[in-house]
Amino acid sequence: QVQLEESGGGLVQAGRSLTLSCTASERTLSDATMGWFRQFPGVERVLVAAINRPGSGIYYQDSVQGRFTISRDNAKNTVYLQMNDLKPEDTAVYYCAGSQGPSTRLISNPPSVDYWGKGTLVTVSS
């Protein structure tokens, strides 16, 4: 059973940066498509960024394009989300997720997720 653990969330002022990390506890994530979702109160989780196994294919939600960067280090079983120029509307719980099989499973609607982290709260103050 793969467990994902996020870190790096917290309180930050608008315009500043944060980097989230997601590390697998047991097995390699090198064969999984990885992504970051976020969830606002009362709504479903939404995919904001995804990266395929070789790290060559990347998806970004329009609202974070140009501000967020997803990357992975397969040797460390870790996925990152660099968030720059944060805005109050980025305040949410951010979840790391993984999907085995075709990379399209994670970015489909609805997404097919095999592994979830427990989430980390990002709060952006104005």
C-alpha cells in the first residue's frame, strides 16, 4: 500500500512563494503519473498540475499556469509543486495524488487516482 505524505504548506503573504513536497513511504513512484489537486471548502478536489512518469509531459490548470511548476525526482520518490506569486484565491488544502497506468487517467474527468496524500493547508493572506 503506497502512502503519500505532503509537506511544505503554511501561511504566506500574497505575492510570496511556497514549495510543496510529496514523498512516497514504501514503493517507488517512478512508474506513476503524479499530480497535485486542491480543494476549496464545500467543493470537489480539482487537479492543478500533473507530471508523467518521465517528467516530460505536464498539465496545468489555467488559473496556475505560469505561476506554479510541478517537478519530480524519481530517485527520491518525491514530487514537488513550486508555487510563485501566490494569491488569496490559492488558499486551499493541497493533495498529492498518483495514478498507475496511462497518464491520461489522472487528467481525465473524473480523474482516476490510485493514491492520495492526506493534504496540506496553504493559506495566502492579502
